[in-house]
Amino acid sequence: MDRLTRNSIIISAILLVLLIISLSVSQNELRPRVWQLNELLEKDPVLASYPYQFRVLLFLNGVVTLTSPHASEVPLEPFLAKVDPKAAGKPKDSPEMRAAEQHFREIEMRAIQVMVSQPDIRSVVWSLDKAWYHKNRVPSGR
């Protein structure tokens, strides 16, 4: 084996080892940002204890799109009746339904706080989680 080939093999092996080391160290950095943000939501103890799990659908230019069981075109009461047994079967203006709505709003704000605590996130927008309504057989009003 000539000297040039030997040196090329040694340099290639060193570069390969350095690449493997850098990949193993920065494993977290190679995953898509959406996955990282979803892990943040899953690891938050307040959000993890709520029956609905918010998810990141899209992250683009500092704006995160989160799933939500509520949107302006869909009433919140069917969702609350499904996830909060105290609100099930209660009228919209009952104390149980108002308490369930207040709790949902607090959880929703927590999801926003978790997201905007990240330095690369400026704002959050919501996307109606139609799949949740379908999966749970809850009429979405549409």
C-alpha cells in the first residue's frame, strides 16, 4: 500500500469516528423540531394530566400550529361533557360546565406558555382536532 492510500484511509477513519461521535452527542438536534415540541407538551405534568393531549402539527417561521378540541365554529360543551364527568349532561350555564370550561381554558393557556417559552417560537395558532371528535364519536356540530 502506498503512502497516499494509507494516509487517505487513516484520515477517512478519523473523520468517520468524529462523525459518529458528533451524531451521538447531538442526537436530539437531528430530530425534527415538531417532534421536539411534542415531547415538551407530553412531558409537562399539567398538560399530561388533562384528558386531551395537545399536539404540534406544524412549526414554521416561529409560529406553532397546535391541535385543539375547540374552535370558534364548534361549541366547546360536547367536548367538555366527554372529558369531564361532572359536566356530562349538564346545561351550558351550569356551575359544573362553567368550571370545566375554566379548567380547559387554563390548560389551553398552559399549552401556549409551554410553546412560547421556547426561544424560537413567537406565537401559537390553533387547528380544530376533527380526528379527536371522530375517534371519540362526539358530534362536532358540523
